[in-house]
Amino acid sequence: MSTNDDAEALFRQQIEATKRDSVDEDEELIRHAVLKLDGKIVGLVMGVLGALAIFVATNWLVLKGGDVVGPHLGLLDNFFIGYSVSFVGSLVGAVYGFIIGFIGGLLIGWLYNAVVSLRHRG
């Protein structure tokens, strides 16, 4: 009877070890798949959001009208050559917004991946 009990205990230990190994492999696979950001995708999303933000904000002020149209937003012409609070300026600003957002997204993706790789090394 004790031989049967020993064999059954050994069998259960082997099953548990197999389960642990497969869980560890699955966790490692998920960790590699989920934790890595594609900087180009993040850059594209942030670039589109930046372009839309400047385009919509500028055209909102243009459509709103008034004596003085967007003096604060007009300060962007100090950084964005060719920008003005007008429809054409909103297109120029959208290009600048996309470029800055894309570069920012690339940097965020790169920094995130660097921090994750450092965290998993230790």
C-alpha cells in the first residue's frame, strides 16, 4: 500500500512541476508581448492628437471671431515658423503639432521600454 501511495505522490509532484513550468513559460511570453511599446505607434497616436489639438483650437478661435482673435494661441508663432491664428495657420500648426507629438511619442516609447528592460533585468 505504501508503494502505491509513494507512486501517487510522485505522480502528483510531477504534474504540479509541469503546471508550474508551463505557467512560468506563459507568464514570460505575456511579459515580453505586453510590456514592450512600439515607439512608432505611440508617436503616431500622439502626433495625430497634437495635430488635431492645434488644428481644432485654432479654427475654434477663428470661427469664434472677435476684435482680437486668440492672442495667447498666437504666441505659438514664436516657436512655429509660419503659424498664425487663421485657417492656413491651423494647417501649419497641425504639421508642427504632428512632428512634436511624434517625436514625443518616440521618446516616451523608448524611455518606457528602457525602464521595463531595467526592471526585468534585476
